[in-house]
Amino acid sequence: MDLSPIAEDYLKTIYHLEDENGRPVRTGDISTALDVTSPTVTSMLDSLDERELVDYTPYKGVELTDRGTETVLQLVRNHRLLETFLMEHLDYSWSAVHDEADCLEHYVSDEFTRRLATFLGEPVTDPHGDLIPDSDLKMPEKSPYTALTEYEPGDTVTVEQVPHRDPDVRDYLSRHRIGPGTQLVVDEVSSIDLVTVVPSTTETSVALPTHVARRIGARVVTK
Amino acid sequence: MDLSPIAEDYLKTIYHLEDENGRPVRTGDISTALDVTSPTVTSMLDSLDERELVDYTPYKGVELTDRGTETVLQLVRNHRLLETFLMEHLDYSWSAVHDEADCLEHYVSDEFTRRLATFLGEPVTDPHGDLIPDSDLKMPEKSPYTALTEYEPGDTVTVEQVPHRDPDVRDYLSRHRIGPGTQLVVDEVSSIDLVTVVPSTTETSVALPTHVARRIGARVVTK
DNA sequence: ATCGAGAGTTAGACTAGTCTAACTATATAT
DNA sequence: ATATATAGTTAGACTAGTCTAACTCTCGAT
Ligand SMILES: [Mn+2]
Ligand SMILES: [Mn+2]
Ligand SMILES: [Mn+2]
Ligand SMILES: [Mn+2]
């Protein structure tokens, strides 16, 4: 095979866009996500389709083949194990691990990842509460976290899962002391795309747009 | 700056060739070491000279500038700390760490390396007995190891430093159970470019060409 | 059913790093 | 001192990944 890190990034992007948008992934989605022009995306999609890593229908959209998915799952495993290592042993913050892992995931060998997993004690979730594919690239059982948008005002919850790939979202949450393990009270779930929460550490109200709150996973403490 | 991993590899190669050959580094040396053709080397040397990372005189040779050396020392620090981590925490053998580190050294951030050094306890030598530049990129004091070629027949020594970049040399030593920490008796220092040694673990005589023995560092146990 | 705005593709150009083929400089042997 | 072998450079081509400019398809509004 022998895939370039750049081709790998396109595959990863398609994987995450499929998951996040829940609709066919279009050229423009990828072009926005990777900050390249659309002709660049078109030509890469041609080449990935050629290698049977994606199914690409011009003007319609693209999705990963099984081979493409397998490639991505190995990258996701590398990524999340690296993040775990960085946080647990090198004392990085949850908001700093992603960028480093996003680069290294392309370069560590499968042997490295196997040994790192052993060193870390075969963890099942990463520092952001995301699941780590096992050595056969199967995802472990789905985590039972509930999106923040599903709670009622007054509920007290513990944050278990935070979106962290978008630097703006990540920095906003980090700045307002909302991260994995944060306990907070849901204050208001407004109908104008806003959820307001009060972290117990700061006691200061924080407003979250729905698209962010929807991606924060939490476990109930008291109703 | 923003140097490609490939440009970094040329600089590293020049650094090691300067050290090993003790004469001006020529186009052909680099072309052999990196397994690329000489026109390729010529064009890269033009470009490195342009960026003031090397001093290149066509038809004569090339050497690193201070800026070039600094770049290399950061890579060497990354490399040797990674090797130390792989061996001490991921249970790699001394002969397996190099290839993994040789790739990753280009992608870990300075922040990563700083934190890794702290995690490892600021080590001064790597698993092959080579010195690790400190965070200011100064090399620690020279190790007092003596080349195997300097000993007399009958001397018992402990191996402290092994050449490991050349896969053939590395595999030969590894196969004959000669590595860091190996105790051995010098059997014969022949005038035909051969040193014969007997590792105490195997009791089997091993022949080493001078160019290999010269690069093995050892400490005397008994004379 | 048609049209036009917007999304997507095609065409063609550029860079970094590589190659082969052809040419040139250097150094060694006579 | 000269010839020649060898090392090194120049010229030109190719690929992957990127861009801009020009063209084309699709789909919602009319
Ligand atoms: Mn991440
Ligand atoms: Mn993560
Ligand atoms: Mn090494
Ligand atoms: Mn080493």
C-alpha cells in the first residue's frame, strides 16, 4: 500500500465528517476542513477512489470503503493512544495533546502502538472520553454518555467527553474550565440554540451554542 | 525556517559523515549514505547552501554552518531521547530502537522532547552509549570509553558504546550477542584489519573488522 | 419546465524531490 | 605535462500535491 500522510489526512477527514454531519461528505466539506481548494480535493478523491480507499461519485459525494475505514481506524488508534500517553506520562493538558498526536499518528509503527498500548495498560478511552479501537481495530462498546443537550435545567452532571479537534471550540471550553471530569449544573436549555451551564469549580455561568453542547458527553450526578 | 524532513536528513547525514570519515564530505558520500543519485545531492546542497545551513563548494565538498549544526543537534537530541524511551519503557531491544527514532525525530515538537527528557530523568547517554545534547543543545562531557582496537589481547572489557546505524553492522553484533553491557575478552588484534573477541555470555569467538571494532567503545574490567 | 446561483470539475501551471543522460572538472598515472 | 578515469554538475523530465482560471453540473426558486 504505502499511503502518504497527506492521503491519510483526507481519509481521516472523511471519517470524521461522516460521523459529525451524518450526510454524504461533499468536496466542499473536505476543502473547508483541510483548508485546501476544491480542485485539490477533487484530484485527491480521484486518486483515493483509484486505490479503492473511498467510493467517490463526482458531483455527489464520497464515502470510505472497508479498506479506507480500516486505514482510518489504525490512525485513530495511534492518535488516541498517543494522546493518552502525552496526558498521563508527559503531563500535557487535555487541550494540548491533540495537535501533537495528530502529527505523530502518521509516523509511529504498528509495533510502537502495540507496545504503547501495553505500557498504558490497554486503555479503552482517551483523555477526551473517546473510544480507542483495540488491536484488531474493533471499537469497544459504545460509551453511555449523554449529550449535554439532553439534560434538563437543574441537572448536575460530570463531563466525560469533550469535542477538541476544532481549536476554537477547544480553547473556549478550556478557557472556561470545562473539560473531562468537570462537574457542572445545567442552567438553561434555550430554544435559540444555546445551553447555559455552571461549572462547580468556577460558579460562573458559561453559554454554549447547541452545536457544541451536543458534542459534550456527560454522566448524571443528581437530577 | 520550516525545514522538510528530507532536508533534515541531508543535514544529519553530513553531520555523521564529518564525524565518521574525518575528511571533507563529498557529494558521493551523501549519495551513498542516503541512496539517492549524485545530481539529487548536488541540487539539495545548492538549496541548503542558499539557506545558509551548509557551506558548499562545488567539486570540493560541504560542511555544516553553525545554523546547520544547531538543527542537527536538536534532531540528535530528539533521536536519542526517543531511543531511550523505546528501550526503557516500551521494551524494545537496543538493535530495534534506531529505525523508529530515525523517523519520529523529525516530527516530535521541542515541547515533546523537553517533557520526554523530564519523564526519563534527563538522561545523558542513550541505549547505545551515545551522548544526548542537553536542552541548550550542548553536548555533555565526552564519555571516557576506549575503542576496542586500543586494547591488548587478554584484556577483559565491558562494551559501553555500539555502532548501530548501519543495519548490517548492527545485526551482526546483535546476532553475536555483542551489545551495550556485554562483557568480553579481547582475543587477538591482528594486523590484517581484524579484532577477535570472546563474549563471556557465549564463550564463542567473534571476528570483527577493524572499521567495526574501532567504533565499539569499551571500559576495561581486568588487564 | 426553466434558469441561475453555487458547488464541483477540468485544464494548466508551479514546487520539491527525485531520476537519467550528457557534459565538465579534478586528480592520478605515466 | 598530458591523458584519462572518476567524481561531480547541468539539463531536462517526472510525480505528488497544491494553486488559479475557466467551464459544467445540480438543485431550488420561480
Ligand atoms: Mn484528538
Ligand atoms: Mn482524543
Ligand atoms: Mn540511533
Ligand atoms: Mn543511539
